[in-house]
Amino acid sequence: MSEQLITPELRQWILQQAQAGHTADSVLEAMKASGWEEHVALDALEEVMVAHVGETQVVAQKVPEVLNDGVSRVWAHDKYVNVLVQIRHPRVVVFGDFLSLDECEQLKALAQPRMTRSQTVVHATGDSEVNDVRTSQGMFFGRGENELCQRIEARIAALVHWPVENGEGIQVLRYAPGAQYKPHFDYFDPNQPGTAPILKRGGQRVGTVVMYLNTPDSGGATTFPDAGVDVHALAGQAVFFAYGLPHPSTKTLHGGAPVREGEKWVATKWMRERAFE
């Protein structure tokens, strides 16, 4: 069977469907009914990145991506990073030696004095609240707040080919024994009324990098239930995943499994479509 290719004509057709008011769901189903394989259809949708929030159309031409041409070791701004695992759908890449152990300890030390109970976004209003879904402690650094954050942000930008200014500040989280983050999506639900004001600050989230600052004694993996993938937390490693559409079909549902022994520290970086303000 010949490989299905994403052609300029297909991209133009997807754009036309979006401009005509069709949702990402309906375009995906139409492509599958016409014989397109689901992963090819999703790749095409994510490449064109056409989504609708009510009457508002959001169009972008690319999402964060790791372009390594099959090489297992890539240069990322100031150091080589190892590419350990790559999954196409969902788009997940696991990196080794992303942070040095010294960088992990520095980030933890800088974050520790500012840690408070983590909150989640209330999609109906756009506000945040404490929720049993997320039982960690956390804090946010402002983008470029210190030299260490600047270095890590530049490393991420070089690795996934996405501008530094299109990223939110780094969030550091600490999970004590028993703490977890139940499965969720990182994009903002376009069907919720609280999403519109959030999107004004830089558009949708389109990619995530989770960096592990320590190795828990037991538990604490980053899980992708729809893909059947678990990424274990190992100090210095990181996992990147991209989601060009704010839709479950990206299979980027993920969570932080409960920590059974010890504690887990992670740093998370979210990337937006446009400059984040």
C-alpha cells in the first residue's frame, strides 16, 4: 500500500472547510470517510492547525516539533540532548540529559520558598481554583526571570523550534507521597466560555515540555492513557508532546501517576500559538 501524502491541495481543502464553518471533528470524519488514514488526516489537520471557537477562527501554520532527522543526539542552544524515544501519534518525544543534576537542584532551590497548593483552570470562567484532581504544590517563574530560566527556555526553544516569547513561564511542581495529577489535556477547551479571555494572552497551548528534577523512589510516571504510554520520572530527563488541535483525537490526554514512595519534582513549560503576554 502506497504512503498517503499531505499535498498542498489537501491543505487548501482543509482550510476551505474551516472557512466554511466546519469543525475539526467533521473535517476529520470526512477525510476518514474518503479513505484517508486517521494518522495522516490528523497530521494534516495539525499542520494546517485550523480550529474554531464559536465564530472565531484560529489559523496557524506549524506547531512545536523536534527535527532531528533520525539523529539520536541533537544540539539544543548550549548542550547536546539525547533523543531516547519518539512516538508519532500522539507526538511524544523523550529526552535524556536535558537538564544537568546541578540545574535540577538549582531550580528546586529557587522554587522552594514560593511553593503553594497547585490550582487548575476553571474552564467555565477562566479563573483558577484548588481541585482534588491536582494534589501537588507549585509555583510559576516569570518568563526569563533569572539566568537559569533563560538558559532552559532557550534550550527548549532551540530543541522544539518554537520562539521563546511564545512560551509561558516555567512552572515547578512538587508531589509528596500519594500526590498526583489525574489525566487531563493541556489545551484550553474551545467549547467553554472561560476559554476566550485565556486565548487573548497568546492563543492556544500547542506543546508541553515536562522536565524531571528528581527520581521518585516509586511511582510518579507521566501517563498517556489513550496511547498506552508511561514515561518514568528520571532526574534530568524530559518529555515533550505537541497537540496542534484542541481535541481529544490528538491522544495527548496525560496525567501524573500517584507518587508511592519519596517525592517527585517536575518543571513544566507550555508553548502558545503566539507571543504570550
